[in-house]
Amino acid sequence: MAANLEDVPSLDLMHELLRRMKCSSKPDKHLILIGPPGSGKGTQSPLIKDEYCLCHLATGDMLRAAVAAKTPLGIKAKEAMDKGELVSDGLVVGLIDEAMKKPSCQKGFILDGFPRTVTQAQKLDEMLAKQGANVDKVLNFAIDDAILEERITGRWIHPASGRTYHTKFAPPKSPGVDDVTGEPLIQRRDDTAEVLKSRLEAFHRQTEPVIDYYSKKGLVANLPAEKPPKEVTAEVLKALS
């Protein structure tokens, strides 16, 4: 969001004014999305972002952008990465703190991929409290591991176009080849059963305690993430109303 309307090209001006009018009536919201890989967070977050005029903060993208822009936090992050160390929780929370000052985050944020641990959740809560804010809702994309395995390991992609298929839900006309070009489909490295197993183990070990942490505060809405996307969207809107 441009801070001053003179920064907005005239063609976009009406669109921007209408958007600001719509957004002015929306309540502020600070949301966390939690769920294992393939649970549908990526499908729902753009819809939530548009509906509530929030900014979407994906901490991995924010770190890369800060390093590229050589911001003070970005320089610190790069030093840690160059040593092969993990970027500190405090530094990531600092990035979120900085992002919240942007005009696009005026109405609040959707956090995706953070917090992954209870310590990170506590640090986030401390930072928000200093700003007079708090986490409003944690959307837990609850889904059985077996359903995820079927969802993810069945995904195939045509690398040149990005067209995606699924052996069960959206199969190609001929097995293993792209409908349009007839070229072979590939499976992403992350979409194999082995990779999924280790990612799910990490999720259950590290991130499920975060759900417990926020459940004790009465902030968690459990979503039936195995349902079709439109039904999940309806559940999200119900949880946030």
C-alpha cells in the first residue's frame, strides 16, 4: 500500500481509494497459520489477506529480502547464515516488528511459517505486547498424516509451464506426460514420501506444542483441512467472524 496517494498511478487511484474505503471498516487482526506441509495454508492465506486487508508475512521470504537489501537485521542474518548457524529467534521477531510499521500491515498480519517453537511464540507475544497488540487467532490446519501423504506424493509437475497434476485428484490424460506438450512430468524433490516423513516428524515434534501454547490462551481455531478448499474457506471466515 502506498503511504501517499500521489505515489499511486492515476489508473490505480480509484481502485486504491475503493480498497481503502473497504479496509477502513475492517477490524485489526494478527493471525497465525499453523499446519503441516500440504495442509492448504498457501491456498487460504491470499483469500484471508484480501478479505481482511492484512499483510502476509512469510519469514523465509522476509529474511531473504532483508539480506538482499542489506538492512541492519539483514546484515546480522547473513553473518549467521555464512557461519552455518540458524538465524536467532530475536532477529526474526525483529523483522516482523519492522514489517508491522509498513502501511500494508496497518490492519495487521498473517504469519505463516512462524512461530515454529514455543520459545518463538513467547518472543512474538512479548514483541506484540510492547506495541499494544496481541495474536487474535491461530488457524490450525488439522489434517491426518495419511491424507497428506496421498495429497503430496501424488503431485506431479510440468517443469517448463508449472502445470501441476495429481495421480488421483487431477491426473494427466496419459500417465506421466503433460496434456499440452506431451513432455514428461517430474516430481518435486520435496514431494516424495521420505522428505514428507521427515518434515512431518519435525512438525509434530516442534510445532504441535505451539498449538497447545495458544490453545491454553483460547486462541486456536481447528480447521478440517482435509475438506475441499471452498469448505475450508467457509470455516476460516466463520472462525474469524
